[in-house]
Amino acid sequence: MLLRIFTIVFPVFAIVGIGYLYGRFRRIDLTAANQINMAVLLPALIFSVLSGKNFQIGQYGALAAGATLVMLGSGLLAWPVARLTGIPAKTFVPPMMFTNSGNMGLPLAVFAFGEAALPAAVVVFIVENGLHFTLGTWLMDRRAHWLEVLRQPIVIATLAGIAFSLSGLTLPAPLPATIELLGQASIPLLLVSLGTRLTAIDLREWRVGLLGAIVCPVTGVLMVLILTPLLKLVPGEQALLILFGALPPAVLNFLVAERYRQEPSRVAAIVMIGNLGAVVSVPLALAYALR
């Protein structure tokens, strides 16, 4: 079992480590590459999976509901922790809800459960990002307009992919292969980008970062265990949800905090130290999920 877990997590953390070392010594700015990934490559991956012939959106209803409840429940569990520690809820709660289902979740799901798990992992990723762009934006700014959500390339790709899945339409022969190839480039770039971002950790906020690194996977996995008896999940989906419940905060939390000036340095510490803590939380979750 230990060898199997090591085989699963090593490629992911190794690529993150390569990104960290490269960012440490070259001080490279991946802003443009990240923009391309979010605007082109990741939407291509989502559309490719959702519009595929083997994707049946109806069979993932329970999984999508479970992922939604896990995120909302994690926020509810994290809120009293924020109150007790004196950390503003807008700073602490969103990173506990919105986890790294893209950078880390997608590759881990593939390595742990095979390519067949990618559609289910994409569904969880879509749910997480959908809530982040809607509920997460509303938590930061109650006056935010819903049109901002619909303009996001990931949202457009999701809606288009679901439309193709429901309608049974197919693209002309050369296009699916092109879109799939673009999508395959997104996951390695997500991991390298995460590694370069780890070079920006502000150790002055290590206490709040360490607290987040503990609370995030604990609340996520706890919610999965509470909800599992209530949800009609197949065994593979249950294991996938446990893995996603143990994931660290998403990097997007920092970008949102920076945009709305909600203590971005603190949020950065929560995100970065939380992702370092995934070296412990993810193998433990996999050991439980794969038992």
C-alpha cells in the first residue's frame, strides 16, 4: 500500500518541486503562461472531457451534490474556527471551502484511479470553480454582477461541453483531437505553476498558514464521512470525493483576495503552507480511500 501511494503522489509532487526549484533559481514570471492555461488549455480540457462520447452527465448528479455539500459544510465548520482565533471570516473561510481541485486534484485523480476517473474529477473541479466564481465572489463583494461569472472561459467551456453532451452533437474530425491535445498540456503546467508560486511564501504569517493547512483537509474529509451514508455514490466516486476533501486551498483564493484587498498576504500564507501540508494530508487520504 505504501509503495502504491508513493507511486501515485510522487509524479505530482515531483513536478511541483521542479516548478519550485526553477522559480527559486530563475525568478520566472509565469503570469502570461497561467493566463493562457486558464483561458485556453484548461477550458480545452474541460470541453474535451464533457463533450466526449463516453461522458454521461446524468450519472454524476450524486457526486456533484456531494462535492457541493462538502464545500459548503467545510465553510460552516471553518467559520467558528475563524471566530475563535480572531481571523476575519472573509480571509479564512473561503480557502477552507475552495480547494486545489485543478492544480493538484486532476493529476492526483488520474494517477490514483486511472484515466477513467478524469470525467468525475472534472465534474468536481467544475463544481468547485462554479461555486468559487459565484458564491466566492459574492462573499467578497455582495454587489458583484453575475455577468462576470459567465464571461470566464472555464464557464463558457463548461456550458458548451454540457450542451454537446446533452445534444449528442459532435465536432468535425480534426477538431476533437486538437482540443484534446491542448487540454493535455494544462495539467503539467498547473503543477509547474503551483511550484513556482510556492517560492512566494511569507513566513511572517506561518501561524495562520499552519492553522489553514490543518483545518482545510480535516473539515473536507470530515464532511465527506458525514455525507457518505446519505449519498448514493459508487465506490470509485466515494474514494475520489475523499481525495478531493483532503486537498489544500486553491491558488485562486489568493488571486481573489488580492483583487478584493482582503488580506492577500495572509491568504497567500494559508494557500502556500496549505499546499506544502498536502505532502501529509493527501497520502493519508489516499491510504484511507484505497484501503
